[in-house]
Amino acid sequence: MYNGNSNLAYDLSLFEVDEELERRKEKKREEKSQIKMTEKKAVARNGNAFTMVVSAVACVAIAFSILYSKVELSDYTAMISEVKTELEEEQRENARLNAELDSMVTLDNVENIASTELGLQKTQNSQINFVTLNTEKMTEVAETDANIFVSIKDWFYDVLEYLGF
């Protein structure tokens, strides 16, 4: 620094570093950083506890929901198994009833029921009557009306029938 009384030299002692002063500054910086770190740890610990509680509750909720879904899945699987068993039983019963129905509809069985329950008998040859029909081609002609108006009317109806009305 410039000394106003002399023009020869600068005071170099002003540029010397005071080691004691530097140590004190460094010590203050360390204390401040330690205080900040302890404050951060305290905040982190408080936040960490809250986070841990929330995380634990979330984990318990997730575990409960997974367990509940497994229970529901087990219930539905049991219900499906019961319904499948019931379906198989009904299918076996249906097959049995169809076989019984087929055995009841045989020709011998129908003949037996007709004779025992309904009192029907087989026909004898003496009960059979044959009817003979005239197989010749026959044409019958109706009487014609002599009225001209009836003829015109019939012709008109024939034309309408031909046209599809």
C-alpha cells in the first residue's frame, strides 16, 4: 500500500497472511458446516421418519390388497370347480336318460305297451279288407250355361288367372 510520507517502498507486511486468522476462519467455516449438517440430519431424520411411516403404510396396503386378491381368486376357483363338477354330473344324468329313452322307443317295447296298457291287438288276416278303385281315366264335363254373359265372365276370369291375379 502506498505510504504518503515516503516514496521508497511499499509496506509488505500488509500482504503477509496471518496464519492464526486463517485458522480461525477455517474453524468457523467447519463449525458452520457441522451445524448445517446436523440441521440437515435432523431434518432428514424427521422427514425420513415420516417417509418411513408412509412407506410402511403403503407396503401394508399393497400386501393386504395382494392377499385379498389371492383370497378372491381362490374363492372363484373353488366356485368354478364346483360348477364344473355339477355340469359333469348333469351331463352323465343326461346321457343316462337318453339311453333310457332310446331303450323305451324300440319296436318291441312299443308293441308291448300297446298290447298291455292300451289293449290293442295285432290284426288278423280276416280283418284286412282290400279296396279296389277304378283306375281308368275319367273326365266329367259340367253342363255349360247358354248365356253369353256368363261365357264372357268366365273368359275374363281365365285371363286374370293366367296373368296371376
